[in-house]
Amino acid sequence: MPGLLLGDEFPNFEADTTIGRIKFHDFLGSSWGILFSHPKDFTPVCTTELARAAKLSEEFKKRDVKMIALSIDSVEDHRNWSKDVMAVSGAAETPLPYPIIADDKRELSVKLGMLDPDERDKAGMPLTARCVFVIGPDKKLKLSILYPATTGRNFDELLRVIDSLQLTAQKKVATPVDWKPGDKVMVIPTLSEAEASALFPNGVTTKEVPSGKSYLRYTQP
């Protein structure tokens, strides 16, 4: 995404939201954060995504992840739309458990490279793509995913990714394909055999490959 790379400090923007005006870094505090953008209020795919996110809000909270959404409509529209979202989530009359940023002038969407040039509203204005940004407690960008407006996201996968990010931030490991919590992880290549043995008391197993190189090293975190 233009101008924002992994490891960059995430912009400390100010914005109006459904919980009032926020300064982003103050909103995050010392927590992790996930910001997910949406093309427009009162649209079908966005509504299913926000409803799923609402259902999973306790799972994000368990991981100390602050959730915040963004859409290119007003705070008033967001508040009205939230009622539809919670009804779809099966929890009508319950407040949306996370705020939505009002970006009706598209200023933040432009700043963060969120606009989808192929999807436009009735007035011909570009819609926001389905971006996901995961921000660490150090306020740096840890992950970004960009979906077109026509493809809904998998929020269970976002939780899995956050589990991986949080684990690998604490331990010198990497998570292999299709990893999920509880599975074995891989020892990073820069660790020597002696260092790996010292760091991982559960032991390290090495998978043999035709090259004879010992780079597929597994351990239980």
C-alpha cells in the first residue's frame, strides 16, 4: 500500500467516530489494534463482515486487540447502519462492540491507500477497498491485507494471523502453512543448533529433505 510498509509507524490520525473524536494512538493505548475498512454503509458484503466481527469481538478482546472499522459515510449513517449489523449478527438491540470511523471526505482512505479504482458509487466516486491493518503495541504496522470491494474477508483467518503475530513477537519462531494455535512451529533459520536447544526445552525435531540441509526444524512453543 502506497507510503505505508510493514514496520512503519502507523499514522496517528484524528477522526470522528461512532464513539466521538479519537486520536488513533491514544485509542490504541498499549494494546494491539486492527483497523478494517469498508466500501460503504448499508451494503450487503460489508454488513455481513461487520456482523461477523461483532460476533468475534470477545475473541479479539482476549488477545488484547482493539477493533475499529472505517467506512466512507457519516457518523449518523454509521450509527443507523450499526443497528442492521447487530440484527444480522443475532444480537439486535445490542450496541456495536467497536467504533466506526467516519471518512465521508475520503481523506483517511487516500492517506492510507485504501481506495479501489475499479469500484465506484452512483456518483462515480471510488469506493474504499477492504483493507486490514494490524498494528502492534509499538504502533508499528505488523500486517496489511488488501481485498477488492467485491470479496468479503475471513475474520477467523484474521484471528489466526494475530495469534501468529503475537507468538512470533515473543519467541524466535515462525508459523508454517495452515498453522493454528497448539500446532508445532518452526525454529527461525538464524538460530544455531545450540541456541535452539537452549531456547526450546521441549526439544527440536528436524525433517530430513533430499538436499541434506537441516532447515526444517520444528518445536512445540
